[in-house]
Amino acid sequence: MFYAGIDAGSRTIKAVIIEGVSLRMLAGGVVDQGLKQAALASGLLARVLKKCGLGRRDLKRIAATGWGRAALPFAGTTITEITCQARGVLHGNAGAATVIDIGGQDSKLIRLDSYGNVRDFIMCDRCAAGTGRFLEVVAGRLNLDLARPARAPGQPGRHIAISSTCVVFAETEIIGLMASGARPADIMAGVRQAIAARIAAMAGC
């Protein structure tokens, strides 16, 4: 038996194919979110299925999660991203008590009980300053690859504090830092530290 999972997030759409007995992921893919969300998700699913040599008729069920899950009419069931994140983390990290999700447009902190059930969660969706989109904007401005560390391990540098808590104001602040000769890697390190501090505050640390 084969199952498909689709995460229709605010920034990207992700799809995976799972083998039902071993729960092994056979293939996956990602596409940028857009206006025609259902068509984008359907096309992505078709490409991911092709990687496995499967068709949609081979799927036992399609489950959708994420911000846009209700907009996918071909999904047989929908599940909140909070539940999916908790279950996914526990599958790979038994005993986990806290899940942190730095999403495209919001950040979430999920607390689990001793059985792995969601006990409670906190979500920050009023400002993009603690989200993946903020990191994308800054990386683009600094011409850095977001997938790589700002600095190599052991490379000298410092964290430049970013005082602004708004993406728009922070970008203006970063432009000023660049004009003053600050190194892009140091600015990015400061941005990442600022996001970590926001998440720590959500956790009550």
C-alpha cells in the first residue's frame, strides 16, 4: 500500500510518497506556492509519483496538511499541521517534548506530553520577523545561500545585533550595516541569533 502526504504551506507545497508497511519515504518534492494552489499540488504529486513508477490509482489515500490543505479537493483527508508535526517528529525522535517550526509566514512552538500527544502550542503569525520568509529576504539582500551556514565552522567573525523586530525596518537596518562595511556573514549570524531569541521568548526561556 502507498500513501501520499501533501503539505500546502504558506511559502511552498511539499509532497511525499510513503510505503504503508515500513513507513519509508519513497520520493518527495517541493514547489513554490502560488495562486492556482490545487493545480500546483496536483502537478507536484504527479511528478513525485512518477519518480516511484506509480500512478494516483496506486495510492490508498492522500492526506493534506498545512495552511492551504482545504484547497486541495483531491485529498481524501485533511489534518492540521500541528498534529502532523508532532507525529512526524516523534517518528524520528521518540521522546521529544518540544517541537519548533520556523515556517514561511509563522513560527510555532508545540509541547508534547509523555505519550506524544499535543499538550499545547504557541503560534506567532503577526510578524514575519521570526519566520523563514525573513531569512529568505535577508539572504537575498546579502547575496548569501540560505542553505549554507553564514560562516564555516571555526571561521572568525561576530554576531551583529539586529535591533528591529519588523522585517521592513530590519531590512532598512541591514542596508545601513552593509553601507558601513559590515560583513554579510556577520549580519546573517546576527539575524539568526535574533530569530533564536524570539523563539526562546515564546518558549519562556
